Amino acid sequence: MKLWHISDTHGYHDLLAIPESIDIAIHSGDFSNYYNLEKNEPEALAFIHWFGKLPIQYKVLIAGNHDAYAFHYKKQLEELCKHYNINYLENDYVTIEGVKIFGSPNTPTFNNWYFMKSRDKMHNHWDKVDEDTDVFVVHGPPKGILDLSYNRDNILEYCGCTSLRKHILNRIKPQLCLFGHVHNTEDIINAGVLKLSAYNTIFSNGSVVTDRKFGKLSSNGNILFIQNKHDD
């Protein structure tokens, strides 16, 4: 299957160029932007309407730390996604043409945003993910993989999740690990695809914006391929 991975559209989804001949579109969170729920709700609903109408057979969505509507109104969001045939995953699975997909919005705590957990508790979260997962969709990156950014002291650091990295590389070993959360900056490119030479998993940072330059996309997401288990 041909897969289009996007993330961190932050309300600018209309600027994306829709690729042709895509079998499955996966958005790994931050489809809206405002922390304030009153402002966030129309952003979220506008995105769902757009995503649901894409001429793509399968669609998978998770939330991110900016997605206040998803955090506060999970039931309503699930119903709307169901109406549009979108598979919304919040620490859950869907199997599409034999491919098992897990999705989670949770990231290590950074400031006061949504779906965050203490870094020292994240291992308990990832421990529960099935080892036969083919596509691992999470909002934030594994430590050291397309996650370089500046911290509060303006010092560069790899800010992904250490526990997630260990589970992906040593236990789950999915075909694909898809995330966003850490955008490009003016001098750092995180968006893109990476494969470590000693491992089979392909990593994709699908973020489409650059910090401090919202309103103009720096990426159109990533095109990937996932083995269809129904094929020989």
C-alpha cells in the first residue's frame, strides 16, 4: 500500500498538495493549534471535514499535544470521524488489509499541553503495545531520531522519548514508525524519512511546518510504502 504521512498541520491543511494514487493517509497529530478550547474547536472541525473528504480509501488519525478538542471531546470526535470513515486511534489499533496499526497521542511532558505524561512513566505506556504492530503512529519522536531542537535555554538537544526508542528498536520492530511534534527550525531539518542501518524500521517525521514560520509549509509530508500482508 502507498501511504501518505502528514503531521503538525496546525490548521494549514488547505495548503497541502494532495498526492495521487494514495491508498492510506495517516496524520500523526496537531491538526489544530490553539490551547484555548473555544478557538481550537473550529480548527479541529474544519480539519476533520477536510481530511474526511480526501479521495483516499483509508484514513488514520491521532491527536497531538495541541489538539484540545480531541482531549476534551473524544466521544464527539470519534463519532464525527466514524461519519467520515476516519480511523481515530487513541492508544488503540486498527487493522487495514492485514496491516496492524497502533496509534497514540501521548508524548513526554513539555509545558502545559494535552496528552502528556511524565518521562519516567512513558515506559509503562509503551509496554502495553503489541509486538506484532506493523505501523506505529505516535505524535512525538523516539529519542535521537529526527528530533533535534532548541530547549528553553536555546541549547540544541534531542528531545524525543528514550523509552519509545527502546521499544521500537528492541521489542516492537514495526515496519514503519510515524510521528511529528518536533518541527523544522530555521537551521534544522527534522521533517523527512530515516532508516538506521542496523534496523529494518523506517522512521518518518511528517511535520509540515517550520517553527516561527507558520502559514507557509516547509514540507508536504512523506510518501512511504507498507507491505500488504494479503500480497504474496
